[in-house]
Amino acid sequence: MPLNAATQAARLSIAPMMDWTDRHCRFFHRLMSRRSLLYTEMVTAPALVRGGARHLLRFDAAEHPVALQLGGSDPAELAEAARMGANEGYDEINLNCGCPSDRVQSGTFGAVLMRTPDLVAECCDAMIAAQPAEVTVKCRIGVDDQDPEEVLPDFLEKIRAAGVKRITIHARKAWLQGLSPKENRDIPPLDHDLVHRMKAKFPDLHISVNGGIASLAEARTHLDRGLDGVMIGRAAYHNPADILLDADRALFGGAPGPDRLEVVEAMRPYIAAHLSEGGKLAQVTRHMLGLFAGRPGARQWRRVLSEQGHREGAGLDVLDRALEAMDRAAA
């Protein structure tokens, strides 16, 4: 049975990150890698179903393959939100069982769902039955004082029985009390080996690992050890060129991506269209600050975009000034 586009692309995926992986960020990332899988920020099912926030589903056709990540814990509401996402054309619908924020906990979803695998299975079953896109799950290895060696296999068994075939595992526990969401990204120790043991235990599942992976070389190591995919988050956002420009060649056997200056040029029509619709320059260029990270003049590129991108009436000329400042500094 041939793999669908999202499953093929999941060999490398870019993590859903609140306030970061919006539609402008995803379009920018897609210019650098044609093959990797992109995720939306988490969108809550109540916002879509009860709040009518359909604008949160907006994306550009160029983003494919692209997945919608949903947050929620009510099976019927998640089913309706999944149906809405599928109708908009998303290639995958993902259920968030990993976010540790207080706001998410108060809604009884995110990482707190690791405590209720039967409810997660019920949610997944409803989402699968409601629409045609593949339903996947992103989870942690456990929360608080849970023993990951016990709870994670049970969690995987139950969602597999509900029909889920693809899972991304963030290889850290989430501490729901006492640590901030930021601290939850760094303080609990990583256990990548546990994720590899889950792949050995569940060879029929497509399992990706997430957490602390900062280079294509690290990604390749996990793939070579037998995992099906790798998800990269902050490294791909802060140093997008280092992760994405060579991803298609290094991990998919395809052609390398464009160079950084070609990416800037390719963003111009997109930015122009956004400005013509009344959008602000910084809404797009804030995601481009790390494009030249590690290159001579990168600091000046960031400075000009940061200082001038927010000004009233800022346009494409700010890009020109940022490039000129970078060139002067590099010289």
C-alpha cells in the first residue's frame, strides 16, 4: 500500500509551535524544503466549533503537505473540528497530547491527556470516523510521576486500537505543576532511547521522535537506527536554512534547496500580496530573522528587520535595506 503524502513527508517534520508556525512561517519554510511535513500552530476545537474561528484554518496551497494540529478533549467537538480541517484541504489532522501550558490544562487537553488514554482513543476514533484525512497523535513519554516505561506502551496500544497509525513522541515527560511551558522544553531529561524501544515494540506504527534534535546529522542518526521520522522544532525556526535547505537532499534523496538569497527573492511576491491585503510587514519578516544565522552580517539583517519591520507603512524596501546592511557588515 503506497504511503500518503503526509506520511512520506513525515520523515522530517517541523514541529507545531504556538505563536511561531503560523501560515507565513510555513510558507517561508516551504520555500526551503519541498518534501518535509509542516504543522500549524495548535488550533483548539472549541475555537473552531463554538467560536467560528475558521480564519485559523487559512493556508496557502503551496504549503502542502501540511497538517492541522487540534487541541481538545471532547470527541464530538474534535470530530467536527477534524471535519472542518479536512474540508479546508489539510493532509493530516493531529491531536495534541503534549502541550503542558496552564491554559491548555484548564481545557483538559494537551499533555494532561496522557493520564486518560481511553479518552484519547475515543477522541481519535471519532475524528477518524468523521472525515477522510489521516488522524495522528503527538504525545509526551508521560507526565509528572508517571513511569514512562509503563504508561507509554499502554497509551500507544489504546490509540493504535482506535485506528491511529502514526505518532510523534516528544521524548520528555511533561511536568504539569511547578514548571512553565518554557521549562518543560528543557528541564525534564530527554529519553530518545525509550522512543526507539517503542518502535521495536510497535513495529507496525509509524513513529517519529521529537525533542532536542538540532541538526540533520542528528536526524539521520535516528532514522538510521530505525525510526520512521524526526520532528524538529526550535532549531528549524531559529536556524531554518541549516535544517531545511539541505533536508530534501540529505533525508529524502531529492534535489537540494535554493540558496538564502533566492529564498528572500521568492518571498517578495508573497509579502507584496500580504501587504496589499492590509497586512503588516513584520507579520511575515519576524519569521525570517534567522535565515542568515551563522553567516557574516547576520546580526545586521536581524537588526534592520526587527527595527524597521514594525513601522507604519513598512514595505519591501526594508528587505533591501536589510540585505545592504548585511553586505556592508560582511565586507
